Amino acid sequence: MSRRISWVVALLVVVVSGALMGLLGGGSSAEQSPVAVPAGAESARADIARASFPGGDRVPAILVATRTDGAALTPQDRDAVEAARTRMLAAAGTAGGGPPTQISEDGQAAVATVPLRADLSGFALTDKVKQLRAAATDGLPPDLRAQVTGGPAFGADIADSFSGANITLLAVTASVVALLLIVTYRSPVLWLVPLAVIGFADRVAAVVGAAVAEGVGMTPDGSTGGITSVLVFGAGTNYALLLISRYREELGRNESHRDALAVAVRRAGPAIIASNATVVLALLTLVFATSPSTRSLGVQAASGLVVAAVFVLLVLPPLLGLFGRKLFWPFIPRVGDTALTESGVWHRIAAAVARRPARVCVVAIGALLLLCTGLFSTPVGLSQTEQFRVEAESVNGYDTLAQHFPSGLTDPTLVIASTDRAAEVQRAIAGTPGVVSAAPAGSGPGGLSRWSVVLAAAPASDQAFETVDALRDSVHRVDPSGLVGGSDAKARDSAAAAAHDRAVVVPAILAVVLAVLYVLLRSALAPLILVTVTVLSALAALGLGGWASVGVFGFPGLDNSAPLFAFLFLVALGVDYTIFLVTRAREETPEHGTRDGIVRAVSATGAVITSAGIVLAAVFCVLGVLPLIALTQVGIIVGLGILLDTFVARTVIIPALFTLIGPKIWWPALRSPK
């Protein structure tokens, strides 16, 4: 009966999932650009106010033209640039709009502004910018080079980096997981079952996660979808590895493969549920963030991981039971096989750690503390031109323009203030250090005026942030209701939001993980020890990953979002392995004592934790296929951190600490272990 019920439940899950995919569809979240600025930020309020001005629903794309030989532009070149501008205006649907073309003082560059609709985002923005670039180069003389840059072009190039991202990530991730499962199981067929289940779960999770996020008012986008897919594949594979490992172990004790499977699900199920609950709750702490994309990731990824756990616990077991022992061919487990808890390489490692726990702790913890020092030398924050690992025309165009014009000309800062204080505001803007020019840009309804302000600093650089802060101080002293917006102001608000999110979300993550471990273990000391080791491992990974990002890969620094995402994934997923290990130790301790219990737990779970760690590290490294530095850095840090967690924290430090502390580690849950 139980077998029949399990098949009914599995089929019901698949049918309901298929219906949800059909009803909800693929959605359009993958086409959206990331939104990092909170709705209440000053730059966001400035955007709303700007829309009420004539032409306020437009943002400027910048055409910059130079000769390929570096010489001054000829009259014929200038005519060609003007013709290119006319074609671009037609492509943008604003023929006859925009200021006239400007020529640089050295006569070597021309710059023209083409207004675009401000509400364009994601792939729609990418398509429009591609049309502008095609119009600019169509018929252009071969000795002229035309580049389109400015705020819309940067946004388009970022959105374009996610074009086909889900397909690429899915293909590469599935290939990596398949290869590692084949190596892990040494079977030509076994890997197909978990990969098929997790692959289907990933597609369901993509649809359900985006729908849930949109349903609660979030804004899922291409980046959140890609990270969710990586998490579903990684965590889902971890759950499958744990279940199949326990199933294989029980096949050595039970004649009936169905009885072995039932025991495996009963024993591994609670650990999988606890692990999943920990990661889901940790992800949900992102709703306390202020960045819209970060908040969306929390809801979307949490929903996706629930789907992954449902598929592993309800769909995978009936499929394993269908094929029986033959699924493990050619290494088919037999009754009487030597138990993992009593032999093997992991048993020898655990026994060696238990013999010298103090020495092991000092060396391993010292090594992690040394890696943490990388945190102090790693800069945080990337400018707008430092977002890409590959060449982007928006960046190249900006570099060209910056050689001949003030840096801020590509995307002027916006100031909106009361018209009756216009003269004082004008003087305040002009007197702000770092401001090149301030031109009145008209009046709007409600007694407001606006100014177009050119900054000397590079877009989204530290100098630009300092100028924006100084400009806001100057304007607010004259008009407390004044607003400073534009791309630099948005980047400044985004960086401030990232710093706020780190300060709020990191403690929330630790509180959630600690609470789950207390509920699971019912021990006073063990959860504190486990969370401390996990945090130390995560900080060491951040230090090592930051050093590698700057010193090995040559990135200028860490993106503002990378530390928070990396810390979240490392702590949440690191606790996954902790739960796998400690629940097994708790199972073994009453019969074998604390020291032998942790040795047997490491022996039994060492292989699966190592396999799961390698799979998860490789899956996160897949984020490196995308051309954005931020996601590449998350992949690097999390990949390195999971390996540290797998081979150092879980295999060495935790067993050594449990051996040193002894039975007190379980008090009061296990009062009298041997």
C-alpha cells in the first residue's frame, strides 16, 4: 500500500507541477533588468518628479564619434555624424528632438544626445539600443567610429548579459552535475534518475518562484532567476546525494530494496527537511533588505528550494524503488557489505582527528583566521564602467568620450528644486566641488525647476559619490525638499542600500540558522559551536575569494552585492552539511558515545558531504559563464567557501571540537551518552 501511495503522490506532484507551468507560463522576469535602488531613495523620488516635466519621460543615449586614425574631424566627418544622429533620432521615435551635436575642444570627437523612453527596461531596452547602434553605423564612412554610451546603453549592455543566460546556465549546470554524479556513483545509469528529477524541479521552481515573487509585489529579474536555478540544482543535488547515500548504506543491511529505501527516506528525510528549512528561512531574511532585486531573490529562491525538496522527497524515492539494486550497476551493494561507519578513508581521517583534537583545532582554525585577513585588503564597490568581464560598447564609448569631454557629460546628474529658490539653488550647485557645469533644464508643474549638472568624476566612482553627497548637502541647505537624482545618484543610493542590507540581513541570517539548530538539536552548546565555525569558514572564504578576485582575476574590487549574497549562501548551505553530519552523530552517540559517535558520523557522511560539496562548488562556479563581474565573484567566493567548509570545517574542526568538549556538547538533549 505504501508503495502505491508513494507513486500516487509522486504522480500528483508531477501533474500539479505541469499544470502550474502551463497556467503560469514562463513569465517575463528574465527580461527585466535588476533594480537595486529602493523606492524611497532620493534618486527614485527624483525620477518620479522628473516625469512630470516636459520631456521628463526621456533619458539620454549618447553618440560619440571619432576618427579611427585619431585625427581631427573634417567637415565631411561632422556631416556624417549629423546624419548618424538623424538616423538615431528616427530609430528612437524622437525625430527633431535633443540638443545639437557638440564638438570637443581638440576637434577630435563629436557627441550627440538621443532621447529614449525612460520606462524601457530589460530586453526591450536592449533591442532599442541595438537599433540605435545599427542606425549610427549604417552608412557611416569607414574612417569614422561611432559608439553609443550613456545610462540607457549601460543598462542595455547589462540586460544583454542575461540574454540566453537561463539556457546557458541550465545547460552548463546540468552538464557539470551530470559529470560529477557519474564520477560520484561510478554508474552509467544511476545519475540519470536524480538529474532528471532535479532538472524538472528546476523548471518548475523557475516558474513557481517567479510567480510567488510577483504575487507578493516583488520584482524578479534575470539575475535572480539565474541564481535561483543554481541554488535549486546545487541544493537539490545535495538532497539527492544524501538520500541515495543512505539508501545504498541500507541496502547493505536489508534483503529487500524497498525496505532499505523506506529506512533511507525515514532516516535521511528529517535531515533534508531541516536543511531545506534552514536555507529557505535564511533566504527569506532577504525580505528585510531595501534593494528590490535582493528582496525578490529571497522570495524567489526560497520558493524554488521548497520545490526542490518536494521533488527529492516525494518524486525521487518511487523512481529509485522502481529500479532497485540494479540502478547501482556495476557496483551493486550486497547485504553484508562493510559499513561506512567502520572503514574507509573518511573513517581513518575522523579517527586521526579524534586522536589529536587540540592540535587539529589550533592548526585548522589558525588557517581560517589567516584567510580572513584578506577582508581587510579587498576594496568593495565597482563603478559603472567596471561591471563587465568582457568588452561592452557602453564602457568603450564612455572611455572614448572621457578623453575629450568632461566625464559626467554622458549622463548628467539631475537636480529638482523649488522655482522660487532657483537663484539660490543655482549658486549652491555651481559652488559644489566636483561640478563642471549646471544648466537650467526648464520648469514643471507644482512650482518646480530642474537643472542638468555635469560632474567631473567617472560614473558611479567613489569621486562621483562624494560629489553627489556634497551636491545633496548644498541643495538641501537651500531647499530641504530639493532632490538630486540621475545615474550617479542611483548608484550612490544603491551602494548605501547594499551597506544597509549587510548590516540588517547578516544578523538576521545568523539568528535564523541558530534558531533552527536549537530546534533540531535541543542542545545548549552545539548550535553556538556550529554557527561560530560556519561563520568563521564563511569569513575565510570572503577573505580568500576577495583576494582571488583582485589578485588573481584582476577585478578592481568586490561588487557591493557580492559580500551579502556570498555570506548568505555560505552560511545557509554550510549549515546544510552541518545538519547532515550532526544529525548522524546524534543518531550514533547514544550507542557509541560522543567521540566514537562523531567518528562514525564523519565516516558515514564524509563521502556524501564531499561529493555534495564538490558538486555545489562547481555549480556556483557556473555563474562565471555570465559576463557580469558581480555574479562571477559570487561564484568564486561561494565555490571556494564550500570547499573550505567541506574539507576543513565539516571534516576537521567540528569533529575535533566535539571530541574536545565531549558529552557536554549534547546537553541537555542527550543526558547520559556513553
